[in-house]
Amino acid sequence: MSKDPLQTVPEIIKGIKGWLEKPFNERLSPRGVFESQDIESYSEIRLEKFENALLIMGIKLRPSELNLLRNILDKRLSGFLRYVEFLRELEGVP
């Protein structure tokens, strides 16, 4: 990620998309990585698993960036992030 802190979710998504488009990341499947962290197949994972999935893809977000994503992806405040919305954004699916 860039040295400057990202302030919005769209900026975070754009940064991650840019990283995933690098030639050396062409074989990464974000969907496959996230699904591998979702043992129960509920399409939601704890923040630690979410962060681990990002790390597997070579992405380290700042705590403030993770909090922004958590606030969007954990609308029920259950402690579980629904990662499908996030994957759709990464894949460019509305």
C-alpha cells in the first residue's frame, strides 16, 4: 500500500485492486483466498481471518483502514465481516 494513509473505502479498494493487478499477482484469486479462511462457508469471517486473507495476498492495511472496512462489512456488529461485498468491489461487479 502507499505511504500516505488512505481515508475512504473506495481509496482502499482502489489501492488493493492496483496491487492485485501487478504482473506477479496474476495467479492470486481473492475469492479463493477469502473462501479458504471461511471454514464454515457462511460468507463471513472474523476480522483476524479477514486480515490474514489480505496478508496471504501480500496486503497489509493500517488499523484505521481495517476499521473503515470493518464498519462497512460488519453492519450487524456481530464481529464477523461479510466479505462477499468486498470481493464484488475487487472484481468490479456492481
